[in-house]
Amino acid sequence: MKFTDTRSGIEHNLAFSDVIIKGIAPSKGLFVPTELPKLSREELDALAQMPYWKQAAYVYRLFGIDIDDEAIDEVMRHSYGAQWTSDEVTPVIGLGDDVFLLDLSGGPTSAFKDLALQCMPRFFSEVIEAMQRDGRLDADLLILVATSGDTGKAALEGFADRAHTSIVVFYPEEGVSDLQKRQMQTQTGDNVAVFGVRGNFDDCQNAVKDAFADQSFNERLLATANLKLSSANSINWGRLMPQTVYYLSACARLMASGSLAAGQLIDIAVPTGNFGNILAAWYAKQMGAPIGRLICASNSNNVLTDFITTGVYDVTDRAFYTTPSPSMDILISSNLERLLFHLAGARRTAQWIEQLNTTGRFEVDGETLASLQRDFVGGWIDNDQSLQRVKRAWLEHHVLLDPHTAVALDVALAHKTDNPLLVAVTAHWSKFAPSVLRALLDVGFSDPLPAHLTQVTDCETLDTVIALAPGCSAVPGPIAALGSTPARFTTVIDADPDDIKEAVMGWIEHR
């Protein structure tokens, strides 16, 4: 299996194991496979008959990864087993009128990130042990993660007490939901640490990228604790590979059930922040899934909508908004770089990323924009529109959505064509219970709650929502238990890259 660097265009003869350990390419670009495997209609038909763990193992083998079949099967059986609320792992739910929901929220942290972060840490342990045995690696790994909410908890859960790895997560202190924050602050495990950051997600992400690029910091880590850095963010190819599986799986199952006719395409809508989830759907399309348009749904931080519409990516003087869908509160979408590479090549990609880093703006050429618009359409809604969609989904379909999924459904319906429509459900509603409560009570995102609810705690909010929406999906046990679980990690630091590096070193030296 060969990989290309998005900024240099150099083809690296690297194994899958090397790529997931390195995380970032030598040019500070991202790794992409030189070739993608293709699935025929017959292979998709066969995929539909497999349990989910076998589907994942089958797709991984198509990529030709350097892990033996028995180990792949073992990892996938454990990754997609009893910890999921549905035997299907990612069930497809019909709303009528050729609209379907792809429920990705049934994992142990109730977010779509679990699909990747249940298997990726297991592969890390397999790979590290093999590389240490044959002398390719002489250290353990420290995973640094910047999160806008769900990645942090999913990564912590996946890597907690896992051999040969430690993990440190940074989240924007005022940029995640209270329940997301509580999930991270209460994480168990001797090899985990969590820090709040005074700033937004882009500040966290930039500081973590700075740590990866700082040679002296990396040398200090190695000398002090025999640790090398790696990443569990979607900049790591090991995060995107498992995400392609659920789009291939959903399309295969819809075809097998007759909901998607032979030769028919399905449009897919994804609430989008860092661009990894929707890019995985694009990869699935390139691999043979019958996917039509990819609907990139944004909240008020709508830089991607503007880019897809105009070809201009501009964050200069762009306001950053706090929204009910905080995992999408992102202005710099890292995985867009991979798509730019596929559309325009390494030279122009490197130029555009350099322009973005130095000026806050770049503009693609007309040919690249046309290629982009052949596959993607962008749209956005504001805070109150997302809450209104939460209420409408409950009243019209008896389905309770989290605000991110509500954004995707609303934008998707506005762009509906004759094609069937699949909307990604990216989190369980209970993770954003205060916003869901506002939606059910018709209280705008910026408006005060009724006086008798202003002091309601998050866990009490869960009960209040259930009272207003009887019969909605039950609150997952780990979330229901958060109110009685003591917080372990409450330190908040500045977003300065040096402060973040010192926080890492301080934790390592005193754990």
C-alpha cells in the first residue's frame, strides 16, 4: 500500500502501520492512499449480508494493510461488539419520502467518532508491539488531540489504559456542551489527561499542530519519557479508513432492502466541521458506493458553505459563533486539504494552504471549483433554525435529534432532489440536552429559559426532555451516570502553544 503526501506530492512506500503511527506527512501535509480499492455491485451485495464487524474487516483487507487477517478479525470483533446499542452498529432509519437517517450514535460515547476510535486504538497497540519487536520503533506513543467535543471523549475512551500509548486531550473551555465537557473531565484511566483551553477549537488545533512541528519539544518528550507524538484527530488516515466503512455499509444495505434501486444514486448529508466525516463519504463514492451529491451542512460558522459556493476560503475578519452544535464550530477544516489534493494536485494544494496560513485566505481556480461542485453542495442554517428543526423532527417523525443532525437534515431537505437522501446522525440527543430542551420549549438559543428552569442541571435537563418527549430514545447509561461521577480533570490553560506543551510535560513528569 502506497501513500502520497498532500503538499509535496511525493509517493511514500509506507505500510499502513507506518502511516497511522506517523500521523502527519514529512512536509506537514496529510497522507492519502495512492490508489483506492474499488467495490463492484456484486461485492456491495455480498457486503450487505455480513455483520458490521465483518464488513469493516473486508474493507480493511481491500486496502491491503500490513496486519494479518486473524488480527484484523480480532480487532474488528472487539471494536464492533456488545458496546454498541444496535446489533447493526449503524442502523438506517426511514423517515418516509425517501429520506433516511444513518444512526452513528450508538457507540460507548454516543457519537459518530466511536466508529473510528473503537478500532483505531486497537490497531495502534497491535502495530506498536509489532514495530517494537522488529526494531522499527523504540518508544511508546503520546497521542495529542484537539477536540471540538466528541473526538476528545471517543479518543479517551478508546485509548484509556491501552498498552504502549498515552493520550492528552485539549478542548475549548467555552466551546463544548456541558455534557461533552463532563464526559471528558470524568474519564478514567492511568494514561489519560484532559485540559480545557481558553479559546476556540481552531486555537486548540493550531497549538497541537505547533507541538507536532516543534522539534525541540519532540526531542524533550523522547529524552524525558521515551515518547513519540502521534495523532487521533482525523488528520490521521487511520481515522478516515473506518469511516468509509459505514457509508459503504449503508448503501449496500439500502440496495439489499430495495430502498435504493439498481442504478439509483443516493445523496448524503453530513453536519460538517473538520471535513473528515463528509470526506469519508466522498472516498466511499470513489470506491464504488452509489452516492450522488454530498451535502455539506454548516451552522453559522459557514466558511465551508461559502467555499463550496464561490471557491474562496476566507477566515479574515470572519466572526466565530457559539452555536447549539459546538462540534461544528470550526473555521479551519483540516481535512479539506485532502480533497484539494485529489482535485488539484500537491503543488496547488501546498500553495493554497500556505496562503491560508499566512493571509487567512485562498481562492481555487475555476476548474477546481467546477470539480468540487460536481460532488458537493453547501448550505447552512442559523442557531434558531437548528432548534426549530429539532422540534419539527419530533412532532413530525417522533425522532429526537441532536442539534448537529438537525442542521444536516434541515439543509438536506432544502437541497432535496429526486434522489433518495441519507442524513448522518452524528450524536445522541442527550449530549446536547439543554439545547434540545430549548427546542421543545420554543426558546431561542440566545433567549433566557423560563425562570423555573434556569437552575436546572444538565442531568436534570435529561429528565425534563424525556418528560416533554415521551417515548424518545433512552439516555445511554454512561451519560445518565455523569451527574454522580466525580470530575478528575478541571485544569484550564491559555491557548498559547508554549502553555499547551508545558501542560503536557507537567502531566508526564507528575503522573
